[in-house]
Amino acid sequence: MKKIVTRFAPSPTGYLHIWSLRTVLFNFLFTRKNHWRFLLRIEDTDRTRYVEGSIENMIGILKQVWLEPDEWPNNPWEVWPYLQSERLDIYQKYITELLEKDMAYRCFCSTERLEELRKEQTELWLPTKYDKKCRYLTKEEIQEKINAWETYTIRLKVPDNQTVEFVDEVRGKISINTKEVDDQVLMKTDGFPTYHFAVVIDDHLMWVTDIIRWDEWIPSTPKHILLYDAFGWEAPNYSHVPPLVWADRKKLSKRTGDVAVEKYLEKWYLTESLMNFLALLWWNPKTTEEFFTMDELIKRFELKNIQRAGAYFDIERLDFFNSHYLKTLDSEYLYSKFREYLKKYDKEFDEKISSFDEEYNKKIFFELKTRIRYFWEFKNFVSFFYDEPKLLQKDILMNKKMKIDDLETVKKWFEIALDILNSRNSDFLSVDEIKNIFMEKILENNMKNGQVLWPVRCALSWEEYSPGALELIYILWVEESKKRIQNNLNNLA
């Protein structure tokens, strides 16, 4: 069986983009499906764009969303340098080889000349390409410029009028004539390689067999294949996946919405929902099923089932997945994840609820998890569980829909609720136990459920919107429930 090696090779320029996470996910699924290696390599040769701490942040996020690479920078068993800036001697070796084979050449053109050339081509509606001026310098002219300490880049000598073909695993056969391919810069004046050169050297030396990346890299693929041919190396398999846009078809960017993965983690989207949602944006599982665990995604994933058309990043769709997993995942597991999120993203609230009994916190969470779409909504519904009880405004107790028109009826039901609670020597074991007792009393008094449970619920939560009265009694326990109801009954006296 072929040993599959894939990689993710971002630049350390800040945050991990949500569409980059999609790319990582596909690489990860494909590698795991084939039981081999997925590695993280950092393209940091453009030092002007380097952001301190971005590498560590990126690795942390990948681990948090279950996409931990098999190899990454500074891992305990580091096989080779994973930062391009630590591989400069390697690139020098291979650029020298290309020069000696006359497959590359030194370009002494100044930045000013190149900018003027680009301006002229743009004004004439021509493709912006290097005009190959330095490609035809004689050895004597080259040596003269070197002796004069003129700076230079090194460019690939692209063959004239040849067809470069490759089979894209997603898009099929692609052919590009070298007339459309620029004599790309391989080595900059500062001795650092460009992306196009370093990526080919690194992929070859790290045994990368398959490259899955955005389709905006299709025009660059012939440049890379020409380099593989120049060295006599076998090129990897390429798969170019379609773009990601918002539902209004605008490209994902900082100007149009949140694009950093960490923003979605800060909003407390579950990893299960984020991975499930991203996978189904481009990939067709060939089934009507919508919900897949990571193991199921790995088992079903096939490159051939990636769709060619672009996909819409629909936040409402992501919310749908998140709500589903909050309702269906194991409650104890969700609670542990909830506390993890709190410790990372809301330490103040985490400290607040930590002062309460853990079983009490769990009962509240288990009751509310089916009512929320994200973890962060939780604290919007629980002030009455963690703050000092308040006295209700009397008008809240009136409810025309429930046919509660006078405070005497409210007082009556406060008293009956207190009688029920005072008869208890211990807390209730379940909501059903509470329900049975209250329903019996409601029938005895020929009342409707809402006429009884509305004022009791309001007294317990001091708000119009909250879990039901019976659920509140179960969570608050008997003594706290009695205290709150009694305080509001006294307030009506």
C-alpha cells in the first residue's frame, strides 16, 4: 500500500484562517484514511510578515480541534527543521545545482525597473510578467555585475512554448502552456528562497506524496512541476479544492466577517460541530446523513467526492450543527467541555460558579444544554441560580394568557406550593416526582397547570423567561425553593 504523506504549510502571519482549517481537515482526513503521516511545516522566509507567537498559537488550535499533526516544529522527535528559515543551507545547495544546469539565471533588475515594467504592462492590458531581460546576459556580463557588487535575484528559466499537464484529483486533467508561466523568482536578494522554490524542495525532501490546497494555487502548479522536472524528481499528486465564500457570495475576509478559527472557538462552537460543518461544505458523503463523528469522516472520506463548485459559509448552518450536538452528546462530556471553555474564555464566570457545589452546577447545565445554541449563552439564562434572590414586581405575576387576574389566586398557590415543600423531609429525586405531586394538587383544586406553575416559576427565577417551575425546584432544592416562594408571598401581604 502506498504510504501517503500530506502537509499543511502556512506562513506565521497571525491567526489561522477558517478556510485554512478546511484545508487542514481534508489533509488530515485523507492521511488518516490511508494510515500514514500528516505534517505541519512553517513557511517563514518572508520575515516582514512574521508575527511573534503565531506558530505556537496555530499548533494549539490544531490540537484543540483534533487535527494534531504527526510532525510539527519543535516536536520531541524532530526529524528535520520544520521552519524554512532554518533550512537556508539546503536551499543554497539546490539553487546552485539549478544554476550549474543552466535551468536558472541571475536577474539584476532593480525594484524600480520591475515596478515600471509592471505599470507599463498594466496600462496596455497585458499580463504582468518579467520580460526576461537578464535571461540572455553573457557570462562576461554576469561576472562584471557580480564584481561590481550588484544585487540579484535568481529566476527559473521556464522553457518556451511547452505544455505542462497534470491530473488534479478533484478537477481532472489540467494543461497550461509555459507561455502563461512567468520566469519566477526562486531566490531573493537577501538569500531567502521564495515560496515557489522552497515549497518544492521541502515537499520532496519530506517525502510529501499528496498536496491538497486551495484552487487559487492552480496557476502556480506548472511552476512547481517544472522545478520537479528540473531536478529529475517525481511530482506529488495535486488536489485543488474550491473557494469558500459567505452566503452573500462575498469572499471571506476580515472586512466581511470573522475569519479567524479562534474567533469561532471564542464563540464556544463545539469541535464536533465545526468539523462536521466544514467537512460537508465541499465534500459529498454520498448519503442523506448529516451528522458524522471524526472517525466516521475518516472512514468515508474520498478525494473524488470533493465538489468542484464553491461552497457557502452559512453561519446559521453552523449554528444548526452546534445546537444538534449540544442536545445529543453525552451530558457529562459536554459539561467537562463547558468548563474547559469557561477556564479559557470566561475565567470570571468560571470562578463564580466554582464557588457552588459541582452537582448543583451540573444540574443547571444539564437542564439548559438543550435550550442553548452555544456555551456562551448559558450565563444569560442562569443569573437566578447564582445571584441573590430578588423580589418580583407584582405585575409580572399577572398573566392574562394564564387567566391569572388577581393576587389572591397567586397567594393561594404560593401557600399550596409551600405546603407541598414543607411536607418534604428530603429533596426530590427527579423532576417527575415533583410533577406527580403538583399535578395531583392542581387537579384537586380544579385549576389549569399554567395558573399554578406560572407564579411559582416567577417566584423561583424572578424573571419571565426561565426553565419551568418543576425543573427549578429540582435544581434549587427544597430549602432554597421554599425561601424564595416565602419571600415573594410576604411581599404580597
